[in-house]
Amino acid sequence: MPKSLKSAEKNKSSNDLFAATEPKRRASPKAATRGSGAEAGYTAADIEVLEGLEPVRRRPGMYIGGTDEKALHHLFAEVIDNSMDEALAGHASFIEVELSADGFLTVTDNGRGIPVDPHPKFPKKSALEVIMCTLHSGGKFDSKVYETSGGLHGVGVSVVNALSSRLEVEVARSQKLYRLAFERGHPKGKLEDLGKINNRRGTKIRFKPDSEIFGAKASFKPQRLFKMARSKAYLFGGVEIRWRCAPELLKGIEDVPAEDTFHFAGGLKDYLAAAVHADTLVHPDIFAGKSGRNGAHGACEWAVAWTADADGFFSSYCNTVPTPDGGTHESGMRSALLRGLKDHAERAGQGKRAASVTSEDVMVGAAVMLSVFVREPEFQGQTKDRLATAEAQRIVEQSIKDPFDHWLSGNPLQASRLLDFVIERAEERLRRRAEKETSRKTAAKKLRLPGKLSDCTNSATEGSELFIVEGDSAGGSAKQARDRQTQAILPLRGKILNVASATKDKLTANAQLADLMQAIGCGTGPHYREEDLRYSRIIIMTDADVDGAHIASLLITFFYRQMPRLIDEGHLYLAVPPLYKLTHGSKTVYARDDAHKDALIKSEFNANAKVEVNRFKGLGEMMAQQLKETTMDPAKRTLLKVVLLADDREGTADSVERLMGTKAEARFAFIAEKAEFARDDLLDV
């Protein structure tokens, strides 16, 4: 649920529950006299008091952010966070997570177990019942029992209890086993003493989300639970997490096993290494480390790598709780990295070059894992999406700054590469800002566009089209045939560079590709920006012969490798110009290819008609009016949209590498496989 909706729901809930306790304005005595009839209908009997866990069931959005799939899985996060707190405190060494076919989720740890003795304030109830049925009850408020914690024992778990159709708790403590069951937040009987038990301790919570709250079809997703459990193991290398899932729930799911065990001694560094193993790194080594311990002064663990050809990410946690909206700890990380790089630039004599670098430039392409442990963390909202603890920024900044300085000093080659990479991002940002400050249609802006580009007069992206044509001759016809308001023309000289087999230096030095990228304006690779795209449609318009198909293939390869998001966002198209002009008397039709020509001769002309067939040698040979009515007029033309199959992206990548890559033997093998089709084409000719 969006934050704005969360806030609205929260405010609305507060107003509903407490509207009667505070009038909007104090009425004058006269007004009170005049309104006595209305007041008579509003008495103490209208004041509703919600007790126990009823507020949670009435307004779940106030506690878990809503009732959607994210909120449903937040229940699991609340339960496993309590088990992780036991592990962080040194009392638990493993956590078991099991998803059953009946929809129940079970989380078990070998910690100390929730206390079961009578509570001092409620002597008729066990501490377990108080914790499970009372908001704001638990052992984590004064930091005596837990130095750091992710959940507040009894806040999160009591919410889970309230929103579950059934929840069962087993506690193994002092060699005895206890059990207590609940339905929709209410205990079903008293705490059961199941007798003595050996070789077991800790807490086991088994629960099923209430369909009255989350809907009849709501259920836990194995992929999401698996990922959440795995991430917890990375966040604390000392814990082992055991995963089990009913096989019938995994039908059609290939990446989730029925059983697995997570234990990562390397912590966040192991996770990041697995996450970026397929990416090209600016530097080969991951900057990682940890400082402090989970005590009074806080602790911090981090892992950072900069990727040259992929988007970065920032995954942060506080006391093992994910903070997707960031917060003060992320601010500390950004500040430490920025200061470290600027200090290194000064030492390397490049302070002037790095003067304009900001934390935004440093984080471009950065893949970051950050975990901080602080006492009494403050979050914005019960769902803990953003950390607000001011002390966390100081802890992270002080923890990372010196190790980063040492890492840069000890790896001069890597440090130089990273500094150059960041400075390039800063220069690109400044260049983009300068271009935005200048109106698109000013004389200065026109001077920066490629010389052969004939731009359209429409200043808006929406509705504007860029036709990429081969050769000046075709470009001349296209310029005459176009709609000047919405259609721009960029001629290219013959076949462009094959980017799949070219080096980065060749790609950078290629003038034609530079013109093309400049005309489109949205950047390439991880620096692609949809908002900077100058045209809503990029249309490849080449001759309808083999050479034209080859040029189109090279252009598609360029966009696939350098601007894949352009294709994903649906901006790339192929024009379909005719190969033949068929004429008989006053009737003229156009054919795309040989098969289309034969079909039109049969369908459009009489059997005995002597049809004149003219084959176009290229777009440049067509009259402007012919090109317009067959290929460029939106009312009459045919466009083919270039798309990537979502379910076969790996196969697409393999095909592009096979046909366009550096290995000639792969292309030869493809030609040999398709020789039969090539032979048929030759016979037709």
C-alpha cells in the first residue's frame, strides 16, 4: 500500500476511534442551548471502547500496512524477527521454517522460550498469554533482556495472533513443554502443561492467516518466504535456518526446493558476491567488513561493489528487519563513501576533478548490502519500512569511513578505476542538467544535435517519431514524405557497427552510433533515463531486401545491447516498406515480398491481366508520395513492434550472441542448420 494511503488509513482510524474524546471547537453556551436536541442523540452510550486485540482486526492497516500480499507476508517477518532476536542475543543457534499444505506456517527456534510463569500484573494469566493477547507487552522495551532487537516481543506477535484464524504456541522451557492455542486472538482454554521433555528448548509458533482479513484466496507464497528466510541467514552468519515446504505447494516452481539449510559464515559479502556474479565490476574485489558488536554502541556490517553494466541496488536492514524505504543508516553509508572517495581524490591529486561529485554519483551502479544493529531503534510506522534513529547515521559513518580509506589506499588500481567511474557519472549528470536547462528548440540545443538529423517541430516526446533510414538518398525521400510536426529523420551511412562483436573502445569512437544516441537522448545501459527520451517511437526503416534486413538486425542488436529498456518500454518498431509495385491500367498495389506479390496478383487482378511488376532497389528509388502512402503515413502504414519474450530472455541472449557475437563458428553452425531453407530461397530466385 502506498505511504499516502497508509497515512490516510491511519488518520482515518484514529479519527474513528477517538472522535468522541475531543470536539472540533468549543461551542458557546448559546449554541449549546440551540443544539440541545442534536446533543441528546449523542451520549456516552455512543462511545465505543475496543479492548484487547480488537483494534488490530478492525484496522489491520495501522499495524501491518494493509491486507495485500505484502502485508500477509509481514506476519511471517514479525514471527521470524523474534526468533532472530534470540539468535542475535546468543541464545538460539537455529531457526526452522515450515510451510504446510494446509496453509499453516511454522517457525521454531531453540532459544530460551517465551516465559510461561504467571505475570506479576495479571497473576491469573501466564506471561505467554499476556504476550500473545496484549499490545505493547514484551521483554524488549528496557534493553535488559535484549541489547538489540528487530521486533518488540508481543507487539508484532500479538498482531499476528489477532490476524490469524488459528495460532498455536509450544514453549520448551526448563525441560518442560507447554502449549496454548488461539483463534482470532482469543485463547482457547488455559496454558497446557504437556510434561517433561528432554533435548528441546525454545519456541514454536504455528499459524494460519485469517481469510476474513486477507481474503479467501490469500495464501503464503513459497518463493517469497524462501527468499525472506534466506536473507535472514545472510544477515547473521552465526545462525542456521532450516527450510521445509510441502512438495504439493511447489508444483510449477523450479527455484524453491522442498528442503534446504542456510548458513553463511561470510554474511553479507557472500550474498553480494552471489548477486553480482554475472555483472561486470568496476573493481574485482568487494569492499566488505563489520565493526562493533550488538551492544550499547551499536554494530554495523556492509558489503559494496560497483557494477559497470547493470543497475545498482541498496538493501538495508536494522536489527535484521528490512528497511526498503531506507533511513538514517543509509544516509550514513552514502556520506562515508562520498567523503572517502573525495579524500582519496585529494591524495591522488585529482581533487579538482572530483569537486562536483555528489553522493548520487557515488551510488550510481553501486550494489550495497548494509546491516546495522542499534538499541531501541525508531522506525516510521509499525511496518518498519524506514529507520528514523539519528544515532544510526553516526554509527554507520564512523564504522565505514576508516575501513574505506584503508581499502582505497591498499588497492590503488581499483581505487583509480572507481574514482574515474564516479567522476564520469558526475560529468554525465552535469551534462544532462545543462541540456535540460536549455529549451529543446533553442538555437543552442539544435547545435548539439547530430548534423544530419531533421528534427520534428513537436517539442513533446509523446506523439513524436524518429525514423532511422539507411543512406542519404533514402533520407532525402523520407524528409519529403514525412509529417514535419511529428516525424524526425536520421540518415545513417550504410551498415553500422556490430556492437555484439565490437570492443568498448570501438563503440565509443563510432560517430554514427554517437549521433544515434545523441538524437534519442535517453542514455545507454544502466544510465538509461526514460524521462529524457526525445521520441515515443523509434522506427527502423530499411530497404525491403537482404541488405536492409542485415542493417535492421545490426540496429536491433545495438538497441538490445545498449538500450534494452527502450525495447522493454515498447518504443522500438520496424517499418514495412514494399519490395514490389504492381500495376495494371489505373490500378496500383504494393507487395512486401515475393509471397505477398503472388497473392496480390491472384486476389487483386483478373486472371488474364498483364500485371506490370516493378521491384524497388531501395527506399531512395521511391517517390516521396509512394514512401508516404506505403510506409510512413500512420493511417496506412504497417509497423512491427520489437518485443522481448518475457519467458525466454536467456534464449534471446544466447541467440544474439550466437548470430552476432565474435564466434564465427557459431554462425556457420546456424547457417548449416538452416541450409535447407536457404536452398529453397535460392531456387525461388
